[in-house]
Amino acid sequence: MSEQPTIRLATEQDVPYILQFIRELADYEKALHEVEATEESLLATLSFPSSPPRKGSTYTALVIPPATAENPTPVPVGMALFFYNYSTWRSAPGIYLEDLYVQPSARGRGYGFKLLRYLANEVVKMGGRRLEWSVLTWNEPSINFYKQVGATAMEEWLKMMVEGEALNKLAEQA
């Protein structure tokens, strides 16, 4: 049996795990009440290797622990949900990591690092120049982890977002 975890793109059959991870992450961030995702909405909006890419294709890489005698058919324990983006200044594609999550019981085994390495490899393979993401300012464990893998905080940049009624109002002006 392999001693390394498997990293692979999620399929339609993995959507229950993706929803579970989204809910667990939201609970950790004290925002479970804000989760609107359902299995149906994820199936309708995520991209999968077996289907044609969708506009704004978003994929999920899953990490699955190695099989053991006690657990011969392990299930996913974490995910990296990502989409492709573009840097105008670098004139190059990249990847935006929307969410990185590893279940607490599986942390400390390098799974988060392996997911980031997988995404970095995807960026390099496509001739991209940047892997980027956001992190909550209070999430010190994640910030420290990201710094260990070589990430730098972009303190001069402020994340901006339009959603809900403000988004609808802005769209009406088009």
C-alpha cells in the first residue's frame, strides 16, 4: 500500500464530501449560517474532469489518505477549491485558491502542503506566474502555515466584494 496520499480532481460523486468540507470550514470561521451551497447547486456550478469546462470553471482537488490495513478504502479528508485567473501585469495565467481545508483529525500530516504543491505545479505546467488566495486576518494558524510555504502577505491590497442587494443594484445600472 502507498504511504503517500492521493491528490486528484473531484468528480460528481465527490460532491457530498465537498459540501461537508464547505460546511466544516464555515463552522470553523463561525459563518455556518451563511452557507447557501447544496449538493444540487455544487453539481450545477462546479467543473469536473469528465464534463466540458463551464464559464468561470471552478475545480476541487481532494486529498485522500493512503490506504491502511485498518482503512483499506479511505475517503477524502480535505480539499482545495480553485479557479483559473489572469494577471494583467504579468500577462500570464494563474490560479486563485478559493478554499483550502483539511479536517482537524487529518491535520499535521502534510496534506495542506501537498494540496498547495499540487496547485503550484498546475500553475507552472500552464506557464502561469501566480498562485494566490485570501486568509482571514484572525486565522493565525493558517497565516503561519502559508508563510512556511513561502507565501507573502499583500498588506497594501484590500479585498473588495459586491454581493447581495448591492450586486443586484449595480447590475441594474448596466
